[in-house]
Amino acid sequence: MNLLERYSLPLLTKELIEQANNKRTFILRVVYAAVLYGAALWQYSDISNGGEAAGLVNLGKGRAFFQMLVTVQSFAIMFLLPAITCGALTVEKEKDTLALLLLTKLSSWTIVFEKLVSRVLAMGTYQLLSLPLFAIVYGMGGVELSGIIHAVVSLLALTVVVASVSILCSTWFRTTAEAFIMSYVILFVFGCSLAANIEYTRIHTLRMNQNRNYVTPFWQAFTAALSTDTAIAMQAFAFCLVCMLIASRFLFARAFVSPRNILLEIFQRADRFFNDLNTSTTGGIVLVPDRDTLPVFQPITWRETRKKSLGTFRYQFRILMFLLAPLVLVIAAILSEGRNDFTSPFRGFPAFFWFVSVICLTIHSTGVIPAERIRQTLDVLLVSPLTPSDIVLEKLSGVRRLIKILTVPFAVLVVFQAIWTGYVLQGATQTSYRSINFWLELVTASLVPLFYMPIIMWVGFQFGLRLRNQIQAILATFTAVVLACIIPFMIVPFILSLPFGLRYHSEISLFKWISPLQMAFPTTVFGPGYKLFEENTLLAWAVVVVHFTVYGTIWWWLRRNVLLAFSNVVRRMEPDSNNRLSGAKL
Amino acid sequence: MLAVDVQELKVRYGKLEAVKGITLQIPPGEVFGFIGPNGAGKSSTIRVLATLLPDFLGSAKIMDLSVRSQPQLVREQIGYVPDFFGVYEDLTAREYLHFFAAAYRLPMSRRKAVVDDVLQLTDLTGKIDSQVDALSRGMKQRLSLARVLLHDPAVLLLDEPASGLDPRARIEMRELLKALKEMGKTIIISSHILHELAQLCTRIGIIETGKMVAQGSVAEIYQRLGVLKIVHVQVANQTPELIAKLRTIPGVTHVDDQVDRISIRIEEGKLEVEDLHDFIHAEGARIRMFQPEVMDMETAFMKLTEGQTA
């Protein structure tokens, strides 16, 4: 056996061939390039003031461009890489092919290593797309070559770290869905710990007001560790090595574990915990018992709301408590302190509520039809005399109830924010609650959850209906939400500014208000259009009306589209299929 | 009125033509067995009748109702058991049946009695409060049959109901289908367990590469294939002359001199088995074994098909 045969990496070769044969690889690459170059175009437009300041004037302005590039790439790695990596070993488990791999002469270490490298290489090809942009940045000036090298090394290190976490999850968990969710949870916890540390350092520094350079020991160590390229590379390598060792150690042990419904197990454990707590504190009082009845007229609704973990009232009530508890604590703290110098005491809560709401709604709505497909019960349901509308609307009854539950924290927030702004903060002047902006914000904040959440539900359901599995549907829904937020915010104003020669920072900025992001966070995503609203209240109301008319139409169209297309997608015969069949190519 | 009337049915998946003009007429009360290799077009035909395949050409009717223009009414008349279980494992057997009773809009006043009846028929009364998840494969399949009986459909479409079941469960399933046959249900059943179909079906259709190769009663199929009957003979004093003489008998198409026997292929109708016996005896051969081969469905299937798929 020669050296080449001995180290031929057959699994890596197979993985790369599979990726090359998969249409999805190329679609993703094109989408990635579109997002990256779209963002670059927008940033360039912003730097060059809508194209008015071109040429030599832009020299030395590469830093903002560079920062944007690194940020977009970092988010892409965090968002995309777990999705393409978490299935590396779980797919083998799901297809019962991991046993065949383990029977070969490939060691556990080799299997994990080759799987990891195949994913890192795939992500590397995405990052190569940014090289021309880095060249432009360097050409514009404002960034040192060492800075660019530092960024490239950091991005590669991030890639290796994220891929290692995902491979570890893929080794440990039985299904791709579990590995997918846990990869994001772990990375989210990492990210939050980092953000919390930065925020803590900032607050602590401000409070101390003595030494502005004061930082926590952890942060000090962290920043020191990331100061040189070698240090970054070494740490990423060490982290990767540890993950690989753990993964190869557990690959065999976790290869044949039975599939588990982890969500259900968590809920069941929570059930036992809360029941014990309830028994020990109240003696077992149950305000809203789950009735164990049989279905009467709407069987699917009955199953969705009584038998599914995410649909039952008690579980949804716990989600409500999870969201409300921190808000209630903050409200109680503010009221007890009696301070009125907080201008924005609930900063962060809308983002937290939206984060949880989008995740819960996406997971629930995208899983409605795939769950039937996995259990092979969809056909059985389709041959019953229920109409397509009955099936779709009843299937979504659990999600609709979840929407009602998720609306409660938003309502509490809106009401308390209104009271706070109107009566506490500016009560002395007695002008705030009469001002148009006060009512504008109140109306907007009330309408936002009422419109956006059903839209997310219908988008998730559409993707769950049309795509092969729930993971793809979840990714597609998240992508749709992100695109809906950034397209009106970044790309549309830029595109419109080109042919009409409109000034970017004036009238054209009103298009930003089509973005849900701008409407959900009007004060934090502070656009130039906001000043226009302060001067022209009629325009502000017009923008709000147009926005919700647009999203109301989208909502109606999505609902109509699903109800009309359902039978066609699931291939169920309907009387009105006749027209379509006359054109069937046979 | 025919229970099932299919005329020139064609189904295409992209470039693949799965069903190429099948015609099928099944009177009420018949049990029609659909036999064919994998990919022959059995499941596609059954799915068209179950209103689950809208893209087809030709006509398909159930109880005189057009599958194309009256699918909602057709669904009231059929009970479909797919080639997988199709059961909600998070429910009990009682909840599962009540779920479909509600889906089929059974009046509330009748539901409990109907559920009890179908459970008794399928011998699952003792499992009424068991989680579906905990039932054996055979029980799950019987539960699927209980489900399709809830709304008392005229036609049952069973796509390989015995697939994956152990011998005992298969026998139980066969007995259950016999009971349904006695109740006057029209049943279309596809299966790979060919000899079971022979015991159960009144008519057989053999399908290959999307075409119906043979169709008729079990006796008709046997008769049609009988022209190739084989008789196995063992004689104590076998000679080459005897073999040569056997080859000259009118109606004998082939004589195979094997180690332990002589296999004689005869054309039924031209030569009776009894005449062959008399001829051998007359030649002075001392017959140790004389065994006409019993024509079973598997032999018929193998003879009629070439093992191709659509």
C-alpha cells in the first residue's frame, strides 16, 4: 500500500463529490454571493452618498466597508455553517449507513475529521467569494494589509470553531433536527455570554467612572488572546482538537441510540417539576385543567391543541411565563424604585420577545405538515372527506393559539410603555400622551405583533408544505424573515435611487419603513425618515397605514395561496382540478 | 352498477409512464387481487382510486361516481389502507378511531357503538385504551382496517396490507379480510404474498410494466396457464427407450431426464394426466412416483411476467 492509498481520505472524497452533485450547493452559493455583493453595493452607496461622491473622494473610506464585510461574513458563518454541518453524521444515522462506515477500516477519528474538513472546505468556498471585495476595500484605503489578514484569519478560526461545535452535536444527537437546534443553542449561548460580558464591562466602566480603561479580567484575557493572528489560529485549532477528540470518543457510543423526542422530554420534565412545585406550594390547585375528552367536530384541531406538546394550553402558558417573568420583574423594579429618569426602561424586551416568538412560530408552523409526512399519516388524512380548508385551518389551530399567547407579552409591554411615556416620564408637561407621536407609537406597537406573527405562521406553513423536510423549511422561513427585514431597508432604497436620481437620505428613505425591522423597532433602528415624521405627522400616519396595508395584503395573499395550492401540492384530487388536468402532459 | 370501473387509465411521473392504459371492471362484492412486481403500477392505480393522484388520463369510477369530478363523494365510498401503517402514535386506539369518526362526520350518537363494533371485528377490544405506539405491527394494521370500516364504505382499497407482518399476523389479516368479504364489501387488494391472494380473491389481475398481463377468476388464470402443466415421474426401471417414447407422445412438449425424476411438460387439453399414467404403465415401467405439479399463483405470476418494471 503506497502513501497515497494509505492517506486517500475516501470519506472526504465521497462527501465532496456528493456536494458537487447536489444542486442545493450551487443555489446556496449563488444566494450567499447575492447577499454579500448586495450588502457591499448598499454599503458602497452609503459611503459614496448615493453615487454622488465617487472617485477620489472615496479614498480612505474603506474601513466602514471592511467592517461591514467582516460582519456579514461572520453572521453568514454563524447562520449557515451549522445548517450544513449538523447533518454530517446524523444523516448517516438516519439512513442506517453509519454502521457500515464503522465496519470499515476508517477510525472514528478519521470519520469525524473527514466530515469536518468537508464542511469547512464548503464554507471556505463561500468565503472565497469575498476576496474581490477585500481587494476593493484595500484599494479604497483606510485598512492596513495586516488588518485584512487578521480578518481572514479570524473568519477562518470562526469557521473552524462553529463547524467543530456542529460536528460535535452531529455526533452526539440522533436526528439532524436535534443536532441543528442544539448547534444554534450552544452558539447562541456562546454569543450571549460574550455580549453580556461586553455590556457588563461597559456598564461597570461607566459606573466606576474612575478608570475608563477598566475591563473585567475575563474580557482582558479574551481580548489579549485575540490580539494576534497566531493566537487566534492556535486557539481555534485547540478548540477544534478538543471537539474532535470528544466527537471521536463518542461516535461509536452514540451511533445506535434510539431516536428521542427531546422537546417532549423537556416538557415532561418541566411538567413533573411544576407539578411537584404546585403540590408543595398550593396543595395541587389547578386553575385550567387539560380535559381528557374525545374529538367532537374538529378532530384535527382537537389533536393539535390537546395532544401535541407545543399546542397544549399548559405548555403554551409556560412559554408565556418564560416571556413575561423578566418583564414583570423589570416593571416591579422600576415601580418600586420610583424613578422617572429612565427614558427607555424596556430596551431589549421587544427584541427578546421577537426572538422567542419567531423561533417558536417557525418551529411550530414548519413542522405541521412534515410531522404528518414523517408519521406517514398524511395520505390517511387526505382520503377523509375533510375539505382542504378544513385540514389546513385545523392543522394551524395550535399555531394560532400560540400566536394569541405570544401576543400577551407584547400587549403588556405596549400598555406599560404607554403609561410610562404618557404619564410618568412627561406627566408634568401633560403633553406627551396628547402628542401625535405618542399615539403613533402606541398604534404601531399594537399592530406589529398582530400582523407579523400570522404572516410568519403562513410563511412557515408554506415552506413546510413545499420543502422536503422541516430543517429546510425552518431555514427557508428564517431566511425569508431576514430578507423581508433587510430588502426594504437596504436594497430597495439603493435600487430606487439609481434610476430616479433621488437623494438617498431624503424621500427615498421612506421605503425603509416597508421593512418590518424598522416598524418593530422604530426608535432603535433610527432612520432619517424618523425626523420627517416629527415634522410631518400626516406623513407618519400615511406611512403606518401603507405599511400595514401592504402587510395585510401579504397576509391575505399567503393565506389564500396556501388554501388554494394545498391539494395540488399534496396531490389530492379536487373537483376544480379538472381545468388543470386538461393541460396535463401525458 | 360496477363497484369499480377503470377505463384506459394512464399515469405518468415526469418521463416515466407508470400505468399504460389499464382497464378494470369489478362488480360489487368481489375481492380483486392485484399482483405485480415492484414498480409495476399497482400502487399508482390504487392511489388514483383513492383520489390521491390527480394527474391521470382515462376514466375511473367508484360506485358510479367519477374520481375526477366527484372526489369528495368518492371519499365517502372508499376505505384506503396504504402500504404503511398511517397511525398517530401519540393517541390511544380509542382516540385514534374517534378522531377519524369525527373526520368522517359520524353522528355523535352512533360513534361509540361504531367504534366498539369495528374494534370487536378487528379483535382489538382489549387494546382500546392502549397507546397506538405500544401495539404490534399486526395490531396496527388491524387498527388501520378498523379505521376504514368506521364509515362503512362500499369499496376497500388495500395496498399490500400484509407487507412486513409475521406469519401469525398475516393469517389473522387474511381471516379478517374473509370476514369483510362475507359482509359484502368490494375489496381491491395488492400483495406480494401470492398464495394468500389465491385463497382470498375471486378475481386476479396480473400487472407488469404498467400493463395488465392477465385478468380473470383464479380458475380462469389457472386454466389459461394450465397448458404448461408439468408432471414429475419416478420409475424403478428407467431406460433411455422409455424417455425416447415419452417424447413421441402427442401433447408432450418437453421431457427432462433429471437425476431423481423425469419432468414431463404436457399441453392440457391435448393429453390428460391419466392417459400419460396409463401410457407409462403400458410400457412396463414400475411407477414409484407420479406427481402432477400443483399450479400455484407464484408459478402463474412467474410465467406471466418477465420481472420488468415500468
